Amino acid sequence: MQSLEQIKVRIEQAVPGACVVIVANDALPTQSSLLLDHRHAVDVARFLRDDPELCFDYASNVTGVDRPESIIKEKVRVKKMVDGAECLIEEVSERKTRAYLEAVYHLYSMKLKHGPLIIRLQTENREEKTHLPSLTPVWRSCEFQEREAFDLFGILFDGHPDLRRILMWDGFKDFPMRKDYVDPDDYEYEPTPHDEVLERAKQHYKPEVQS
Amino acid sequence: MEITPSENNSVMDEALRSELSKQGVFTTSLQELYNWGRKNSLWPLQFGLACCAIEMIAASMARFDISRFGAEVFRPSPRQADLMIVAGTVTKKMAPQVVRLYNQMPEPKYVIAMGACAISGGPFKQGYNVLKGIDRFLPVDVHIPGCPPRPEALLDALMALQKKIEQQSLTGVTRPRHLTEDARSEFPIPEFGEHDLVPSKNPELWFPPTPMKKP
């Protein structure tokens, strides 16, 4: 399989105007991925599928990811003049990350036996602009998995042929896999509660469960 | 189940009865005959919800052979079944259908909750999508712990249910539900709500457990 840089260059040649960003992955498997823009995502996907050298004919997996807003603290050592002498002072800088939802696609080629190529699509935010282009017209296997991402994360896939809830019932209003989901409070007594369950136990049975 | 002797049954002296049976004279009462028939032809409803169903199927096959207890006739229709074996995880999406199936069974009917999921939600108890025990909506006769319980455990539960049936007297306050005229045989089916099942439990049937006191 060609490297991600090569694939990126070829996409930009084949689909004019497409904006492709390589998202680095520092974790052990080092599977970096390609971040696509909404406008050209379907064209890029079609190119990845139809190009004879890439030929990604199989989308094995579609996952939703929830990225809520978080504050990252970084310690930076800065040289400063204090009382005429130069010394190192640690400064803590804070930065907020953007809140968004993400859909991750894992692509393989059955014909050329290579893969996976990971592509990502990110929504603008988590609240109202949660639209993404659907890749179901390109890979039919995305249909149910995009429905699942819609069901559990609330990502709205534009162009999906049948976007309904698939695991939860139709009248359900929440998106249970989001980080800020609060599940219905039907706690019942457990003899050995721990962690979050212990917190709930304290709320429900105040003096008895303390250990 | 607690048995309280009533005036109507077992009028015959036990010693006389054993003496008669030694002489080849078999005596019985209508109650014994009735219970004997009931307990030895428990026809289960043929449905499974998760991996416990595999153990239930194993129990019905030759190696464990549930037909030794007269319960091998798995019926695909609730109208012909006496026993509901809730074998597996009851998700909130599935719970109304399980209750509806129970309501469609004719009296007398019994429920065995098989496995950790069916009795309490099991490993999925803290999840958002699994019912925390079918006893929130149905009157369960026998609970089987285990994940999944072995077929022997299911057979043991069946024997426990048979003992329970055998000890029921047909008259008096402890008579079975189907012999009580005003007893209800149907239970309300929960609706799909916006966040959870509505209601999330049957308050007439299920009460939250009280905490154990520390020794």
C-alpha cells in the first residue's frame, strides 16, 4: 500500500479542491489517518474505491467518537529575568480543545489485499451542527454502522438512505454513548458498590452504605 | 413456599395409607393427582434471549435430557406453554415483548429467570440499555444464578419449581394464583419512553431491596 503522504498527494491531484489532513497517531500501533473535508468527502471516497492502485473496496468499520470540550494544561519552562539574574520559571499554559463528534472509517482492499486506511470526518460542534456526509452511497456496508453512530452519538449523516435509530427504540431522545449522557436513575442496592456505583449508593441509601 | 394445612385435604391417615399401598391398594387425593399432572407436564415456551439460551438448548438435548422431567415439549406459541424460561439478557427494547408473551400464556403459568442477566441485569447492570432483572415486570417463581448457569442448574430450578407446585394446596389462602378468581393473570406492558421504559418497574410487583446491615 502506498504511504499516507502519497495517498494524500494523489487525492489532491484527483479531486481538485479537496482538503486532506494527515492526523498523526502517537500511540503504539501508529496508524495515522486522513481527515477529510465535508464537501469533497464523497468524491474522495469514490476515488479511494475506484482507483486501480488503491482499490479500497471494503469499509469494514464505522465508529463514532465523542470529543467534548476539555482543557489541556501544559507546563512550559520560560527564561525570565528576576532581580537581575536569569532563571527558569515554569509557566502553566491552558488551552481548550474544540468540541466535536467524529466518524472514523476503516477501509480495506479485498482485491489488492491491503489496508487498513483510516479516514475521519469531524462535525463542527456537538450541539446543533452535527451533520456529516454519508459514505453509504460509496460503500453499502456503512449503512447500518452509520445508523448506529447516529443512534448512539447523534451524528446526522446527510445522504444516508434510511437514517433511523437501529439499537434504541424510535421514541428515544438521548444519545447514550456521548460522554455527557446521564442514564436513568434506577439504582438498586448492591452489597459491594465501588467507584460511580458507590456514589450512587451514597445518594440513595445515605447512612448505611459508607465503606 | 410455606404450606399451611387446611381442613379440606389429606384427611387420610398416613399409616393406613402406607399399609394399603403395601397390600397393593393405591390411594390418592384429587389435589395430589392434580398437582402430579401439573408438575410433570410443564411445557416451556421456546424462546431464548442470549447465551443462556444455548445452555437451555443443551439441557433439552440427549446429554442432559429435560424430558426426564416432562418439560421437553418446547412450544413455539405462548398459547400452548406453561413455563417461561427467561434465558438471557432482557434489554429494555425487548422487555415489553417478553411481558406481552407472558400475558398471552394461559394459566397456570410459571416463570424461571435463568442467569445473572435475567435476575438482575448481570454484567450489564450499570448500562443504559439492559433491564435490571425481569422480576421488575413479571412474577418470577425460581431464580437461577450463574453466567451462564449449567444445564444441571436449569434442571435443579425445574425440580425446585416442581416441588413448589407439588406443595400447593388447591384450597385455602395458599392456593395457586389461577384458582383465585380475582387474581390478575396479565401484567401491564411497559411503554417506550423518551429516556427509559415507562414505567421502569411494576411498583406492585417489585420493591427495591433494603440494604444489609453491617455485622
